Amino acid sequence: MKTPFITETEAMLEDFKGRTNYWLCRPEITNAKDLQICRAVLPAGEGHNFHHHPELEEAIYVLAGEVEQWVGTEVRKLKVGEVAHMAPGVIHATFNTSDQDAVILAILSPGTATGPFLIDVSNEEPWASLRRI
């Protein structure tokens, strides 16, 4: 049985475009079947360009700072305590347009999806013309 307690030092680390994602809950490290949780720091000017998760539902919760959050072609500034929800297959992007780090918690489900985790569409229209990092 895997431990139900995961600290940041025990998290599964992922290098993603020069930053570290801290996977705190996934089937590989906990007994989770329906849940994945990732804490990510987005440095000033950085972000996660337009993409979608074919099989995963996602909620992005802002822990610190603020982000420019796109869900489809709709955009909003999210601040601490605010969340965006994306159903499977919905194209979205998150950008830190401030001069300070932003910290988000990405919560995805299910934990046991078998298809591709994400599909990058940032070079496809209309996404390529909407916003660039």
C-alpha cells in the first residue's frame, strides 16, 4: 500500500519547459484512481500555452499571485482563491502576466486515463493568433 501522506520533498517532480511541477497525488505515488494533483510555479512572463486533455477534467486553483486564464476563447484574470474548470477536450491556457511568481494547483481526473495526457494546439489557429508566451 502506498502512503496517504505526500510532502513536497516526496512529490513526483516533472521538468516542464524549464520549471518544476510537483505531482502530489497520482496513481504512481498514492492509491489514487480518480485524482491527480499538481502544484506548479509559473515565473513572471511564463505560462502553459493552449492545450487540451482528451480524457481529463481539470480545475486550476490559484494559490499565489494571479494568472491570465483562457478557457476556449474566453479569458479572465484569476486571483488567489479563484478557479477555472475545464471539461475533457476543452482547450485552455494559463499565463502569468505579472512581475511575480504565480502558484497554481492543477486538479485533474481521472487518475487512470490511458490516452495522451495532453495535446498542444498552440501552433494551430485560432489559438496561435490569440496569445503567445
